[in-house]
Amino acid sequence: MIVSSPVANYAVFRHDAAESMSLQIGIVGLPNVGKSTMFQAITKKAVDCANFPFCTIDPNVGVVEVPDERLEKLAAVSNARKIVPTTIEFVDIAGLVKGASQGQGLGNKFLAHIRECDAIAQVLRAFESEDVIHVENSVNPARDAEIIGIELALADLDTVTKRFQNVERQLKSGRTKELEATLATLQRAKDALEAGTAVRDLEWTEEELKELKQIALMTLKPMLYVVNVSEIQLQDGSWKKAVEGIKGRFVPVCVKLEAELASMTKEEAKEYLESLGQEKSGLDRLIVEAYEVLGLITYLTSGEIETRAWTIVKGAKAPQAAGVIHTDFEKSFIRVEVTNWQDFVQYGGEAKCREKGLVRIEGKDYVMRDGDVCYFRVGA
């Protein structure tokens, strides 16, 4: 729906034509680390797909809301009839065993699915249990992380080597600066992988990253470690010792607890978490952390029709942000009126903020900030 201003050829747009930013986190892990149980809990938190018509839900994909306490506060000020949070997709990927890079187990399927994801959430088991056998016969998160890291690196090395050989052949037909630069990038990636270093751990220029992303390297994707802990480990923080020596970002999750929380009402779950000294569920922390590891931020729109969160890449400029609502809006962007969400709530909405001089008029070069409440002006 388009609402045109009679004063100028401006237009304010609702979300009806909105296009979803499909972002996927692949859940990986060795057998019996709690990966499938965690995904089942995530699936129970899945949003009603009727509210997100642009999301295709497969049996192994769970679309969940990104928790954002700002939405309810904004909606209360705007008397919004509906709240629409931003979402993220979790993909349950086939289990991994040693030799996956050579096709062992379901390795080929596992690796193919990872290449399609935007980031990886690797589940590491830190809890001890005689009832749950570990595939390696002992609980050792650092070893498990190394196993998966090696398999991903070996698969990437094969990909890089093939691309490297292809570029070498092209160079024999005629040398160009572009091909020489590509070969240098691939050589550096090849050296790193042969040394057991993930490609993501190196510094790359924008041009180099463009080349590496074209071949969908798995060790280039952001990695988040989900540490499956016991309730005691979650409460006393002892799980941290189990992951010493692993480089990366960690989210402790008691998968057994999350499965129980999934069957409770929001009120029951909140009360239970408080009794354990936890403010948020592990899944909520995981969802927020996954959103952040992708380098994403949220801007907001709020009015009587709805209060909505929109996902953009950190560093995006105003026209790009408008383009998330509809691709045409990026081309026809004129300006954006921006209010800090806290000011919006504190002073009772855009009109009051405007009176106090708290609404900023920004142009095409404005770099969006997390929590901006936006009103876009675009050509009709």
C-alpha cells in the first residue's frame, strides 16, 4: 500500500511488499552432543509462518524471532495493532563424523548444506552423562571442535586447490593483473588451510573476500560455539574450563533445560529461569548472538498499523536500509527522518520528539545505527 503526500511527490510505505532477508545459521556437531534436541526446542519456538509469507519452511529449518524488548515499548507508544519482529533461520544439518571431507557418513550432505548457510553454530558437549554415549568415548569439547575444524579445512582445501589449478591454467593462456591477484589470494588461503588455520582468522581485503566468497569456503563463514552444559554448569559457570584453548565466541545452553522450557508458557518459563538465576533462556541468547555474529543490526518502524524490526548489515546506509522494505525504495530514496528509539519511548512518539528537535533529517550518506526509528521518504 502506498500513501502519497499531497504536498510533495513523497510516499510512505507499509510492509505489504516487504522482502525477507533470508539468513541461515547451520547447526552442526558430532553425534550425541545434543544438536537434534536443541533444534527440536528451536522448532517449538518457530514463528507462525503465516506472518512471514516470504519464508519457505522446510522440515529441517526453523524460523525464529530475534528477541527485542524495544518492540513492545514502541508498540505501546504508537498503539500499534501488530508487532512484527525480525527473524533468523536455523538449519539442522546432518551429523558429522571423522572423514566427512572424504564423504564418510553423511559427510557430502553435511558439507553441501553448510556451504548454503550464512554462519555456523557448532554444538559442543560439555556435560557428563553415563546415559548418553559420546562418539569419541569421552567428553572433550576442544577435541570435538578440532575434529570439525579439520574436516571443514580439508574440504575447503580441496575447493581452493581446484580453483587454484583452474586459475593457473588460465594464466598460461594470458596473464592479467586480475588473474594474478586471484592466484595470490588463493595461494594465501591454501597455505592457511594446509597449516590448519581457518580462512576467517586471516585479514582480507574487500576484493580478496569477494573471490573467496564465490567459492563458498566454509571456514570463511562466522563460527559460533554452542556449549551444551548441565544445569549446574550453567549456574556456576564451570563450563568455561571445558572450552579453554578454543578460539571463538561461546553461548552456554542447557539443551535438556531448553527442551523443558519449550513446553511451558512464557510466564512459567520466566519463573523457572529466575529460580535458576537466569534472565534469558539459552536459546534466546543463542538467537541474539547468532544475529550479532552475522554482523547485523536492527532499525525500527512504528505506527498505528504495526511496530516492526528490520534487519540490515552493520554499516549499511539509509538507501540500502530502505531497500530492505522494498528493492525499489533504494533507487527512489529521498531522505529518512530518524529518531532514537529511547527518545521515541521517553517522549511519547515521533510528534513529541519533533517538537523537542530530536528527529533528525538524514540523506543518502547516513550510516544506519542499531535502534534507529525510521520514517522513509521516497519518490512515488
